[in-house]
Amino acid sequence: MDFVDFLFRWAHLLFGITWIGMLYYFNFVQGGYFKAASPEALADAKAKLAPSALWWFRWGAMFTFITGLYLLHYVGKINAWNDYIVIGALMGTIMFLNVWLVIWPNQKIALGMVEGDGPTAAGKALLASRTNVLFSGPMAFGMLAGPHFTGQGYGTGAGGIDLWIAIAIIIALEINGLVGKQGPLTTVKGVIHSSLGLTAVFVAILYFL
């Protein structure tokens, strides 16, 4: 591992902590506060707190994605990708796109920063955000497991029916995150349990199939 590679890994970790930390803050802390806050406190939080938090959230996502692209290129040069890296990178990319193409545009409407249907926009942003929480567990597992815990062995390449089953599940869940319903993702407990359960499903598929 050369020094440049190490710096990118370090930066990827720092930006990822910022991004996912803010994601969990929005879903586990701020959402509950918004429901319980007084009208005056809610208005102040929407005007001052939420826009600042969203700035850190979306730019954390951006630089996590950029540093991740470099690391994927580096891994591709020294070793073949494996199934864990592929699904981790795929979910991370989808999560990044959800931030910039779904959550942020709709949050601007929900917070009154731009004109639009606030309640509808808030619902779309929430579902996409909950989907990102759902993906966060298996995404992190896949990225960490790549060089350490593979059924095929690190560096042997990616592919096979197991990978395609996992990709199909990811695509179906993302479609639901765009046009579907919250279901078990409605509650904080539900989305945490769902994320852990999805991680277990992917591990079972990739390791045993």
C-alpha cells in the first residue's frame, strides 16, 4: 500500500463517517425532534439547523463517492473485484445518487427553500433517506468484507448467480425507495432491523451460493 492510497483510504473513511453520521442523525434524531418540537422551535430548526446539516450531509456524500471511485480504481489495478466489493460499491453509488437527486431536491421543497408541494416532497425525501439507512449496513459490510471475508476468496473476481440475485434485490429495493411505500422502514426500529436483516441475507447469498 503506497502513501497516496493510504491517504485516499483515510479520507474515504472521514468523509464516510460524516455522511453516514448525518444520515443517522436525520433518521434517528432529527425526525423525532421535528415531530415533538413546538411550532416556534420547529420553524427555527427548519430555517437554520436543517439546511446546515444538509450541507454537511450532501458534501460528505460527494467526497465519499469521489474517494471511493479512486479506491475502486486502485483495487482494480492490484486485484480483481469480488462480489462483496461490487455490491458494496453499488449500494454506495445508489445511496450517493439518492442524496443528490432525490433527498436534497425534495428537502429544499419540504423546508421551504424553493417552491413546491412540501408534504409530497417530504415524503419522497423520507423514503429515499430510509432506503439509504436500509442500504448502509450491507454497504459497509460489503466494503469491509471485500479483502477479508469472501466465499470465493479475495482477488478471484466477481460474478455468478449469487451476485446477480443480490443485484436484483438491490434494484428492487431502490425502486421501492423511489416509488413505493415505507413498510417496515416507517419506524427507526424497523429500518435498523431491516438493515441488519438485509446484511444477513446478502452474506448468506454471497457466501453459501
